[in-house]
Amino acid sequence: MSITPIGPGSPFTLLFTEDQATTPSLPEAFRAIYGGDWHIPPSTGRPYTYSNFAAGRDGRVSYNEPGISSGGEVTNFNAHDRWLMGLLRARADAVMTGDGTLKIEPEHHWTAEFIYPGEEAAFTALRQAEKRSGPPKLVIVSYAGDLNAKSFCFQQPDLHIIVATTTHGYEQVKDIECTAQLDVHQLGADWVDLAQLSQMLYSDYNVRALLCEGGPRLMGGMLNAGLIDEEFLTYCPRFVGETKEKFRPSYVEGVAFQPETAPYSRPYSLRRAGDFLFLQTRCTYTGDSR
């Protein structure tokens, strides 16, 4: 199958990159759309983990109101953002999300083809070329085990779902009846041990490239555990705002870092499409020698 992506109508404009690799990673047709390459470094002991978020100019990622709580409202369903989401999913062995995101979007499919319809053939060919078969595994992190078994993902027979939860959450989830392949793991009494989850995905499920799509509390937990290697962050031209009556979450919630131990995010590339900016960074942590 040939890899001939359609793209979002115009290519990304590359403003800068630190990628100096001489051997291509993406097929030429994808590089032409993306304005360059994207290499996924190898990882040992846990998956190489990259995140994807879209934020308004003020850093908030959701309007957090009924019917307008997803990131799509922040981006106004921007075609370049959604095409990039498709690319990130196409190269992932698994996609990780929190149960809050699942509640907001119960009909969502965590696949490249769903987020960018019309590019199915090219995304499928890319997965096949990189020896990935079927859709990415779906990893759901749920502290309370409050999952809607009627969500679409549980009705997909070709999907492998891995739920990581607490002792209490395990009792709520273990007997869910669904057509998807479902594995439920108890990874902590009061919170999910994300480091243990990451190691388990690597050793037991052969996950080498993991995409974290949040939400903000899961992102905060992953950063706090030193598990995010790379960020993809879409800066949108809209401001979202917040009042005491209307809480709008920011990119990271649920953790408060101190200056001396805060994770560090170094810009690695920057692209532009219209009024949107697409930032890629590499993350380091205190004591990290990478």
C-alpha cells in the first residue's frame, strides 16, 4: 500500500528545529506536509512517551461547560491540529487518557482515522510500514473506576483496552461487560502508580511509543513521575478565560511543582499554520542525565 497523505490543505511552515538526524524517519510525503521529520527515539524499560494538547493563548485547555468541554472547541477544530493528532496517533503503540476525558467524549475513537477522516489509507499504510497492526491500544487511567461501559470504545471488538486503577476502582471496573478486549490492573491503594503502569506497558504489552492525551490531571501526574519525554502543544489564537463561577482547566492540574524540582521543557521545533503555532519540546527532570 502506498503512503500518499492528503494533508490539511497547506503544509506546515517550519520556523526552527533541532532535529539533525540524517536518516529519514517519516515517509517523504508526510515530511512534505509536516515541514520536516519527526524521529521517535528508542527507549529502554518504559515506552518513549509523548503528549499532545491544545491550549488557548492563556494556557487553558477547555471551556469546561456542557457540550463544549473538549479541546476541539479551543482549536475550533483546526484542520492542521487534527491532522497532527492523526500523525501522533498513527505512530503510537498505545494512547493513554484519563476517565474524565472518556466522560466528556464517550463516542470518541482514539485512532488517527477518526480524528482526521479522509486520511485513513495513508495513516493505515504508515502503521503497517512501521510494523504496527490494528488500532493503538487504549490505556485508561481511572482513580475511582467510574467508567461508562456504554462508551463506544468498550464496544469495539478489535480494540485492546488496558484500565489502570486503584483498589477501590478495581472493584467498580473488574466486571464490566464489553466486546473489546479488556484488562484491568490494580496499581495502588489511593492513586495509580504511573511509573509501574509505564513499565508494565513496556514489558507486558510491548508498548514502545506511548501517546498521552491527558486530561490535565493525568498530564500533571505523568510530569510529576518524570514520564513525559516529549510534548506536542498547539497554541491557539483564542483566549479562554476563567471566573470564580467558571473553572477552566489549564494544561497541567493536580500538582504544584517547586522551582528547584520543576520539570524542564526545552523547545525542539516550532511550526506555524495560519494563526496557530505547533511547539515540540523535549522534557528533562531533576537529576536526569538525558
